Amino acid sequence: MPSHASRRSPLRLRHRPAGNNAGDTVWLFDLDNTLHDASHAIFPAINAAMTAYVARVLACDDDTASRVRVDYWKRYGATLLGMIRHHGVDPADFLRAAHEFPDIEEMVRVRRGLAAQLRRLPGRKVLLTNAPQDYARAVLRVAGIEHCFERVVAIEQMWVHGDLRPKPDRRMLRRLLARLRIAPGRAVLVEDTVSHLKRYAGLGIRTAWITGYLRSMTPSRPHDVPAGAARDAAQQAALRAEAQRHAHDRDADRAARQEAVTLVAAENQAPGPRLLAEAQQAGGNEGREAGGTAARQRARMVHRPGYVDIKVQSVHQLHRRMRRNGS
Ligand SMILES: [Mg+2]
């Protein structure tokens, strides 16, 4: 039976955060691949640690464990949820094992000036991450931005009626906004994971898609990032899986196409002919630009889905955009 002792972790305001907290906006910042480059070293390490954990629990080899890890992640949105449901693991134990990095100082990569940009961004800032609290605080500390956030809402605070409900669960976010007394219209969720934004857009919050650290088709949490031809094949498979996942949408064709465009465009590889055709068909400046400079440039974002209010590459760009808009 999983231990649920951590579910009552309070949402304490530990200190008054530094920086510009003025205005009505409340920024809900994701952590991995939003504020720092997790694909560089941390996600591969989490993948390896999770695979080892799965192998231990299932008493299987690493290849099988890796397949199970990815399968649960695809089916439930998090490997942890599959491990709880099918193997009764203790979530705290699993998360601790997957996020322990004695040398985290060498693994965290952030853009220069991140702390200053966050401080200047007007509005309250809350960190909202599916990662565990200790890991999130360690990353914030190494990145030098812990003081920018009024609270850290980690996976330990995402229990709803006895079940763990990480992002993109709607009940969890609705409940969190109510507990923090944040009107949905004031909240902006800042995320690299476009499927989270899609899921939450209907709640009345605004959404900001951070694209600068995206490297793979399936960027939300630890994932496989194979190299070369294997990576291309994996991306095609991920595309097909993504399209299937949306087969039950009312407008399945449109959804599949939209996902395909956004996810393919998110890649930092040269765009293929289909992407270029779609980019040019989209007709936007970015689309034309991507089409015109494809030979010498990495793929650019060519598409902003309707459920994304703001699309930027970085917090720096987000700050500039807000300043320009006077909000
Ligand atoms: Mg993320």
C-alpha cells in the first residue's frame, strides 16, 4: 500500500519573493525544460534511475524495464502513476530514487540572466512541477532563482481525494487555484509541454509555451532521445502515437494535424518537406521564414496552436514580450 503521508504537505508561503510582484498576473512556472535545460543531463539521468527502479521492482532486465517505463509514461502521463497502479510502489520512494543527484550543480543549465528576468517580470510567481519538492528546490537553488518564487508546488502537493493527480489533471489545478485564491483569468501557465497547455486552456487560464529547450517529440518528462536515424524513427513512431491518442477527439483529423505540426516544428532538426509545406500553408511570418531558410537553419516553431496565448523561446523573451505589451 503506498504511503500517502506527504499528501498533506502545506502550501506554505515561506518568504516574500524578490522582484516585481506587482500587478494581477500570477505566473505558474513549470520547471524542467521551462526554466532550465533538463534534456542536457538531468532527463537522461532520471530515465536511467527510473529504469533501474522498474527493473528492481519487476525483477526484469533493463530493456524490458525501459519499455515498461515508457509505456506507463505514455498511458498515464507519468511512469510513477503506472508503478503505483500496477505494482503498488511507494510514490515517495520512487521519486526519491529517480531524482537523487549528488552532482546536480554540474547538471543544471540555465540561460545567463535568468534570475534578473524573473525578478523583473511583473506579477506573482509560483513554481508548479510534477517533480518532487527536494529536487525542485535543489534545481532552483543551483539556478539561483529560488528567491523568485513565493511557493513551490511539487508532486507531493498534487493529491486529490486520495489519488495522485499531477499535471495535466484539471481537478488538481482547479483545486490549487482555489486554495491559493487565484482567479483563473489571472493565471498564466508557463510550460514546455504543449499537451499540458492544451488540456488546461479550457479552464480559463492563459497559456505560455516555452520552446527553447525542446529537443524531442515527447518532451514533458523523462523520455527517450535516441540519436541519428534511430531518433528519426522514434519521432515518427511518437507522431503516430500522438495522432492515435487524439483519435477520440471530436475533430480527430484536425487535432492530429495540429499536434503533428507543433511537435515536428518543435524539433531542432532540419524540417522535412511536409513540415515546410504546412508552414508555408500556414502563411505566418515564422512559417515563411522557416521555409526560406530551411537549408541553413534548424527547425523553427512554425505554428502556434489556438490554445497557446503566448509562444516564446525563453523567459527572457517572455519578459520582453510583456514589457512591449505593457502588461
Ligand atoms: Mg517541463
